[in-house]
Amino acid sequence: MNHCAPSLCPACGARNDCALADPASADRACWCYSVSIDPQVLRALPEALRNKACLCPRCAQVLDQLPTQNR
Ligand SMILES: [Zn+2]
């Protein structure tokens, strides 16, 4: 059974690299602030998974919007 793990993608369980989930980087803006996630991607998520934790960049389908040093 999984308990709440905000640093993991709720869709695939991979690390989402959310800056806010890690105290060491919580003062930095998360990568998700600089990308625009297609609303359709969010709508495709089950309601229970939304707003629980960040998606990983792959599931959010924003890999091509991220600077290369973040990959
Ligand atoms: Zn994912």
C-alpha cells in the first residue's frame, strides 16, 4: 500500500523532481512553473490523483518545454 509520496508521479510512480517536495530545493521554483501542461492531460487523470502530487515531466508531456539541464 502506498502512502502519500508527493515526490513521486501519481500516474507512473517515477520521481517527478518536484522542487517543493524536497526540502533541499523547496525555495526554488519547481520546473512545473515554467511549463504549460495541456488541460487534456490533467483531465485524463483520475480525479483522486489530481492535485495530490506533481506529475513527472514525462506524464505531463512537457519534456520538450524543459531546459536541457533539467532532464
Ligand atoms: Zn509519471
